[in-house]
Amino acid sequence: MWLIALIGSASSFVESTLAQIYKQPDGNGAYIGGPAYYMEK
């Protein structure tokens, strides 16, 4: 059970890290990105 928790927390960490790396500023000082943004493109 602890192995599943470790794998889940590792994937959550990677997802959050990639979201911070690939976000883009929109010109108003806010940042855009994420699955909904890329599905809309």
C-alpha cells in the first residue's frame, strides 16, 4: 500500500513540476497553461 502512495506522490510531483516549467505569460501578468488550455488550442 505504501508503494502505491509513493508512486502516486511521485507522479503528482512530476505533474506539478512540468506545469511550472511549461506555463506561459498571457500579457496581462497572468499565466496560462494546463490541459484545458492545450485542448482548446
